[in-house]
Amino acid sequence: MSWRSRLWWAAALALSVAGAAYVAAGPAGGFAFFGYGGFCPGREFYLFELSRVWSVAFAVPLLGYAGAPLLVLGFAACWLGTRRGRPGLGRVLARVMATVVLVVYGTGPLAFAVDLAIDRACTGAWGGLAGLWFFLGPALAPVLAALCAFTAVRLPRHRLRRLVSGRRFRRGAAVVLGVALLGLAPAADLASGPIRPLVCEPAYPYAKTVPTGENAFLCGARQGAQYPTLPDHRLLAFGREQCARYPGTTVHAAFLAPICPPAAADWQREIDAEEAEYAREEAESQAECDRFRHKPLIKPVRVARILEFSEIGLEAYEDHEDSEDDPVMHHDLVGSATGVLRIDLAADYEQCVTTETYRRRPPVEVKGWDKVIEVGYLSPTGDFTLRDPFDSPELPNLAVAGRGHYRVRVHYREPDWEAWTPQHLLVMVYPGRGDEVIDLKRTRRPAGGR
């Protein structure tokens, strides 16, 4: 065995032992990330198809430990073959061992190289630099060690030249080239193609039934500016390939549902379960509202009750040149200015809202309420309607006497913070002058003029 061969074998064995030590000392755990949803077949192959190879590798000790056992056997075979006068057999056995190591540990880097050639954004699908190190870092040492082993058993140049110029090699190379061309033929489907403009339903993300068809699939796949450069036919081919492997895929059922019946069935079941849960929670909240329904002490002109959810509270804003923008809030509950009334509520909790309008001042009620604040309000247009600023109005006009001065009495009861029950809001409105702000939980004085 020449000195050149010994040096390369020393490098191969050192790298394999270092890789085995890294695997043995490496921290246990996993790597979770939300990666780019691009067309990255290498990652799909690595995570699903190659998992079978890894299961075998874990079961066979010779394939573990970063390939160190196989490379040690390859070195022993090469050394014994040289000592016993059979160097050719030793080199063949060493190449076989190095090839097994390269197949087991080199497929991951090769899969990443394929993805990088297709779409550089696939780096995100592997988890960026952290993900690449997690997935491919343990493969670097065994791959380099296998390449060193191949170099160590390389034939001298004159013998290599003679082998390459031989008839058998030329015939074998022709066969391998033909098989490779046939294997790459399906890649013609990866040629660039058109990305046609889509007409998508705006309500698709909130649909209660699963949309179907290629157009619906493309709309769902491309929402959020995903797959910006992937042609339609490649994106559809990717979806169908994922459907053929469903449920063993990395994409969600909602992504495949429009063109994949099994995924559509699963996604429809999820939608139905969510709708049923939403209906149950809404029924419980409505029952809570009904349990605390207010009974007026005098007859109101109009009563309205709604159960709604608003993260920022309720607001009345009249479009008028005299309307102000920023009313001063009182007791963290209500603020008013000309043409503007704002009520702040606890975020993340539903609201049982009741509005009552009167022709005259109603009796004061404070029992059972955490806050009762009365303020004055000037309606410049007579369109005094409370609403969620980001939603359509659901409550009626509170200006029972048209434009003019009103008193607004706001009653508030906190939710059960742990049980997530709704918060309660009762708004009484009646004609009356005066801008005085009164905390009726502390005083029972009359609230301004009539």
C-alpha cells in the first residue's frame, strides 16, 4: 500500500471517527420550523422516502456511527488484500463499503443540491442555515470520509487510462448514459410555462364547504404570494403528486382539498367540527346573555339586543363638520364629544349588548353592575348609531328625538375572566342637556338637565 493511499485512508478514518463522535455527543431533540411552501422535491424525498433508509440504518449497527464501521472494514479489506497479494479484491471491497456510506449519508446533501438548482428559495423549506445544519450537518463527515476512501483506492494513472480506453468501459458508459437520459426524461415536465391570471373567490378562506377544481387549487396555493414563479402545470403536478402520497405529506389537507378527494373529506370534517364548536360556544354565550337580560323599569321607545365580538369596543361617529375625533375617556369605559361616542370593552371576550332609548329620563339602576357612567352627547345629524368600527352597524339609531342633546348612561359588567363568559353592556339613551360626567355607582344625583 503506497504512502499516498495510507494518507488518504488516515484522513478517511479520522473523518469517520470524528463524525461518529459528533453523533454520539450531539444533543437529543428535534427541529421545528415553518418553511417556504415552494416546489422542493428533494426535501420531500429526504423527509419521507429516505426515512426508510434511515430506519434500516438505525437497525443495522454497521450503517450507524457516521459510517465509521463500514470504512474501517473497507480499510481492513484493502490492507489485507494488499498483504495477501489480492489488491484488486481489496480495492473492490473498499469501494463497496465507501459506496454504501455515500448512499446512506450523501443522499441528503444531493437532495438539497437538487432543490437549490430548482428554486433557491427552497433553502427556507429546509429551515434556513439552522435547518440545514440540523438535517445535513451529521452527513458531512461520513460523505467526506467516503470520498477520501475512494481517493485512497484510486488506480494509478496509467492503469486508469487503460481502463477508460477499453471497449467494455465504453459500452458500459453508453448504457449508463442512455439510462440516465431516460431517467431525466420526466424532468421535461419541469420546463417553464405560463402563470395565468386567476379569478378567485374572496371568501375562499372562510368557506364552509371545500371548493373544488384546478382554479380553486391554484387560488389557494398562490394566496399570500406563494409560488410566485412556479408555472401552473408544475404547481398542479406538485399538488397531484402530494395527493398520491396523502396523508404522508408535509402540506395541509386544506392545500390539497380542491384536487384531492381524500384531503377534501378530511378538511370538510375539520370545517364541520369547527362550525359545530362555534355554534355550541355561541349558544352558551347567548344563554348567558339571556340569563342576565335587563328588565326596564319604565317602558322604553326601542330595545335592541345583540351578541357580538369586538376587540376594540363600540363607537358612534356622525359624519359632520362639527364632529370631533378624540373624546376624553372616563373611568376607562366611555368618552363623548360632539358627534362621537366611544365605549371601551375588554378584548378577546364577547359582549352582550343591550340598547334602550327613552323619551324621558329612566330610573337609575346600579345593582349588579361594575360601572355605571353617564355622559352628555350632542348629535349633529340625528344618526346616532353604535357599531364596531370595523363592522357594519347592527344596532338601531339611538337618536330617538333626532339631532340634539342626549344623556347616555352606560352600564358595564365584567366577564368571568377564567370561564370566558361574555361581558355585559347596557346603554340607556334619553334626550337631555348637560355635559356633566357622573359616576352613578358613587352618587345618585340627577344626571344633568332634561
